Amino acid sequence: MKSFFLHKHRRKVIAVIISSVIITFICRHVYLSNAAAASNALQDLDLMSKFCNQRENWKPYQPLQLDSRKQPQWVPSNAAVDSIYMTERDHASHLYRDSVQPDLFMDDDVWDGLPVKGAFYMIVKNEELQSARSAIRSIEDRFNAHNNVSYPWVLLNSQQYTHDFKKYIRKVASGKVYFGQIDLKAFTYPEWIDVKRTENAIRRMISLRVQKSHSLYERQEMRYKAGLFQHHSLFNTVDYAWRVEPGSEYTCDMFQGDDPFQTMKANNKKMGFTITSKEDSATSFSLWPATLQFIRMNPQLITQADSSIMPWLLTKEREYNFCYMWSDFEIVDLAFLRSQEYTSFFHYLDLVGGFFYERWGDGPVRSIAAAMFLRKEDVHFFNEVGYSRSSIQHCPLSKSLLETCSCDYMDNYNFNSNSCTMNLLKIVSPQSINDIYEFAKSIIGERL
């Protein structure tokens, strides 16, 4: 019996010892964890015993709200706590070596003296400085020099712009220039995209020698241009956006006394184009099936085919022909891109994943959206624009317009078998077809 009580007493002593060890371990662990989170704000080890001895005053720890600057209870009032809110980038000072904070909003007075809230925009990287300067200089010489207005510029980049980039861009632009940064959370892989599947798709397309298939950045940029750029805060007060590509050249004196932004607004135009082409089917073979599924799901959003440019996208067999309006030059009403119809369509395509799993382009997506949601009267052909980029060019088919051009009309992409322009003009601007016919007659007459 005595032995039984002795063993029982030993068990109690052992239990008390184990409990004390556990409590001490927990207190030490809580202290060290909290101390590390506060960037070693609690340096004095003697505080550990005080911390654990005050368990009777212990209050349950409330999760820290990251969007709050309220100091957590477990950090002494005299401690520097900013570091607990710092990101990896904040801790690596070399990442700020030559970057400057991006612009978030346009100035309130930016529209003073301008007839329309229009802006040029360009998505361009730091290393493309000279290509960007060349394109801006071309706009300055061919458009701004002949008009008494200077519309603002919006330049966007997934990186932050350097001091040198901003300095040398401002030297060639007559209007105000805003340098924004793309939201990286919107630019990178969405959470529903399978990264491994994307990498496999890139390898497969490279093996098939599909144009521009090797680049992840290319996919991200096309997706951003297709349905996200218009939501950047720098466009909050912009009504119309004129896209300018780095390295593009404008080869004619444009819109002398005729402002294209005013043309768009006065005639209630939603999209303006100059060049059309056909997309490589290997880049977007599931885009049209996805579109048909969207139409079946949302018939109430779709414009009647005979009132739209939808027939332009279809062959005689009612198959998709891969035609699209080349978006490297476009002037677009941002209200259209922000509309419920367009936003719903882009959201649907984004969830399908073809921007990553294939290489869906912003031009085909925009053209299909225009065919579904716009009337044919909403689309405008800018024959006045002499434009050249990547061996593709538009030269005005008009003798009067050619007088101020440096391009050769014989190199016009409209004569290429991949061009879809003539068929589109039959729908949106029959008069342009007549003008081109008269131009051709005059040229033939001069050669006889």
C-alpha cells in the first residue's frame, strides 16, 4: 500500500515537472516568435520571465490586420515596428537602385484647353527607350506639329521606370507625360492558371515554330492590353485612347485641322482602325469555340448579325476566318472597353485560360468583341493614317493625302492576301471602297 502511494506521489511530481517544462517552452516560443515578428524589438532576455509570470493578465492574441498601422499589443510602445509591415522588396534596398515612384493619377488641369479627353498610350519597357522616343517623335512631327493641341501621354510598364527613361522621354513629348506601373497582381499568372500546363504549351508551340510563341511576357502583355489596361488609375478621366507602339512610324502628316479624337466623339465611334490582318490559327485555335459558348450563355448581350460586323469574321461556310483589326494602331472609346458586355466577355475568356495555354492576341479578342457588341456604324476607318511597323504598313489610298506622305502606296498591306480590309470596308464604309476605286482609276490613267 505504501509503495502504491509512493508511486502515485512520484507520478504527480513528474506531471508537475512536465507541465512546468511545457509552459516554459510555450512562453519561450511565443516570446521568440513575437520578438522575431517585431524585428528583434524585444532584446532583453530578462523580459522572458516577466512575460511568462504575467499569465494571469494574459489576453488572447488578436490576429494582426495587415492593412492597419495600429501597433500590436505584444510590441513595446517604444519599439520601431515599421519593419513588420515590410515586404521582401522593402528589405532589399538594391531593388530601388534607379527607379522612381510611378504616377497614379493625371493632374486635374490636364484637360484644360483640350476639346476631348483623349490620350496617347504606350506599354513600353525601360530597355525600349529609343524605340519609344522614335514613335513619340513621329507622332510629334506628323500630328502635333500640325495641330494646336497636345494630348497627354500615358506610358505603362510592368517594371518601374528609371530616371533616365523619364528624362529622355519628356525631351521629345510636347504634352504632359505620365509614367505608370502595371499592377503586377493583374499582370502575372492568375490563381486558376496551371503554370506547368502553360510551360508545356510554350514548348509545344516553339517546336511548331509558332510566331512569338516563346515569350511568357508576350502573353501577359497581350492579355493586359485585351482587357485590363483601361482600368489603370491613370485612365480614370480618359475617354478615348490612341495606342502607340514602340518603334512604330507615322509616315503622313495626319489630320490637318481634323482631330481624330473629335472625329470619334462627334460621330459616336467606338473603334478606329487602319490595318486588318489574319491571325495565325495555331495561336488561337480555341478562341472561336470559346466565343460561341459565350454567345450561347449570353444571347441578350449580342448585337444582331445584320447590324454588326459579324459577317466579316465568317467564311461562306460560317466558319471563323481569323480576321481582326490590327490593334498596334487603334483609337478606342474606353467606355466600350469598360462596358458590362466587354468586361463580361474578357472575364470569361480569362477564366478559359487561352491567353496562357495558347497565345490569344488582344487584336482578335477586341475584334470579336466589336462584332458581338457594336453596331457596324460604331467602327471607323482612318485612311488618313500613314503607319508602318514590323514590315506592315498602311499608306493612304488617296492622291490628296499622299502629297504629305513618305510611304509608297504600292507597299500597302491592303494588297496582301492576308489583309481583310476590303471586306470590312464593304460593311463599315462603302464610300471608302468607292474612293479607293477612283484612286486606282487615276493611277492607271496616269500610266497609260
